[in-house]
Amino acid sequence: MQGGRCENGLRYALRRSGSAVAYCALSIRCGTRDEAGFHGGIAHFTEHTLFRGTARKSATVIGSYLERLGGELNAYTTKEEIVLHATVLKEDLWKAARLLFELATEATFPDREIETERGVVLDEIISYKDNPAEDVYDRFEGLLFNGHPLEAPILGSLASVKRITPEELRRFTARFFVPERMAFTIVADIDEKLLEKKLIQLIDTVFPEAVPPAPSPTPSASALFHPDAPAFEKTVDKRNHEVNAVLGSFAPSLYETSDRITAALLCNILGGPATNSLLGRELREKNGWVYGVECTYTPYADTGIAAISFGCDRQSLDPCLKAIERILGRICSAPLSERALKGARKQLLGQLAVASDNGEAQCLSMGKSLLSYGRVSSSSETRAQIEAVTPEALRDMACRLFSPGKVSKLIYL
């Protein structure tokens, strides 16, 4: 893999594949948590409206530019990133790469196009509110991160999105869409040295007068956000046919390396995608109380969240909650056997290997890693970190995340 950092601060990583399809992504370190001084939801609205016109292309041209080549253009927003990405045949890679940079640096935010896209985003917010399984998690995260920049929902609110102006979008991109906050990644069947040479030429064209960036330090342990506020328990009467519930707590940040790996392994054991997860086996496979249950772990720059979420009928809610409490109690009270942990390590490593076999997933993961750590971790490094997790470390993490008094709960009835 080839990679580096340009003089203007933009980082890049290039990986050679064996496919006729090429992937590229421009990841920008700004998201919902960076909206102070702007209307809520502006990061997500910016992501949408970048496609509504540049200095050289209309919205219609942008929409069909890669599609007419058989390719795809897409984007997404998280609490900490905006990511533009494309999938094309390898001979069209540089058309895609130039387009991503053009969207990020030359968007014009035309008034008429902005109003059209505003309607799209407002409808997205409404449809999201009509999905209780999604809405309950957003609200849970807002309650958990109360008073912190991570509290705000990614989509914003109907009221806040209605107030966003084209001028505000220009201010937002001028502040955050700068090379020191960007990472560009490529996965393609092209010689890596040639890729690097052409990419640097492209970057120099896009940012010909970029000023060298100021250092961007990793958050220190003192900056981490793990408050000792008491856990909350809240029930909201939604009068839905299905009950939706989320239980969770604060978790390790991106920069607590060993703890982060331990938390990821623990959550995979409890409620990962496999049917043999502890919660899936008990709640679905054995008792048929739920269609699905998952335990997710999301690390952020200064904190993280570990959450168990499920939906069931009203009669099954108490049995589900009691079963979850029993399982968490067991895993907090006694370490897993070395044999069981060995199997859990193997399963997670296999899942990661299967996921990384997808070129798009590789490309996006590389961008996230560059923004977070300034480099792309190797698979051997990840393997070593997972294999270093001990039964005692796993039990201690379970106690940190899920012991009585630390788990918050939100239920939509």
C-alpha cells in the first residue's frame, strides 16, 4: 500500500486490487459535532447540496456524470465526517477523483437547487421519525450525550433545516473543507507509484496555494468525555405496534486503543451479526421474542457508545429485559473460558476479513483510519490487537459498560 501526506496537510492512501472496478473516496473531518455557530443539520445538508451544482457542472450533469459510465456516486454524513465516494471502471478512475474534489471545493449552492434539495432532506427527516427503530436510537444517543456536541441528531430538525441558507453553506465549507481535514483513498488495479504520482498532481491542481496546516493533536486522556452522571431510564408512549428499546452506556474512544479493541470484541460476542451471539441466541433463536437484536459499539474522538437495541411485542418486553440482564450479569461476573474467547477472536477476525474483501469497504475504512490516526492499520496489526484481548480484560470491559447502575435505557411503547 502506498500513502503519505501532502505539504498542505491532505493525507492519502492507495491500495492495489485485482479488480476491473476502482473505488475512491474523499473523507472530510467535519460532521454534526462541528455545527456550533450554524443551524443544526448543516453538515448533512451540505453533503446533499454539494451535488446541486459547481462552478463547472450543473446538478443534472453531476447526477449523470458517472452513471453514464456505469459508475456510482454517493456520499454520507456521520457525527464526525462527511464522505464523498465513487465506484467506476478503473479506466474512469481519474474522472471520478476529479469530480469528488470538484464537489468539495467548487460547489456553488444555487438558491433554486438548494430549495429543491431542502424538500428532499425535510422528507428524509419526516420518514426517519416514522421509523421508531431508528428514532429511538437517535433519541437515546441525544440523552446520553446531553450537553455535548455529539448530542445533536445528524439530520437536524425540520425547523433548523428550514433556516439554513446558501451563504451559511458557503461559510461551513470554507471553514471545514480544507486540505488538512481531508483524506483521499483509492483501491484500484493500477500501479501504486503511478497512482501516487497522478494523485499528487491532481491535489496540487486543486489546492495550488494551500497554506501548510497547523498540527492537529490527538485528544489527550484528560479531554475524554466519560462523565459519571447517573444512568437514565425513560419510557415514551408511542402507541406503536412494536416496542423498541435501547440500553447502553459510554464506551472507549477512538484513541483508547486496547480498550477500543476489547469493547468491539465484547459487543460482537454479545450481539454481533452472527446467530450465535449471546443475545441473538437467547432472544431470537431460543425464545423467538425478537426478529433481531444487536449490540453495537461506536467510537468517537473523545468518547464512544455501546448499545443493545431490539424490537418486540409488548408481552415480550419484560422477558427480553430480564434475559439481557442475566446475560450481562454472567459476562460481568466471570471471565469467558480461554476456549470460548479463542472462538470469539476467530469469529471477529473472519468477519473483518470478509468485510475487507470488498473494495468499497476497504476504501472507506482507509479514509476513516487516515482521518483518525494519520495512517492505515495493517491486518496483521489488527489481528495482534484482537488476539491480545484476555478473558479478564473482556470481563473488566463488560463491567465498565454494562454493570448495574451504568446502563441507561430508553423504551418506545
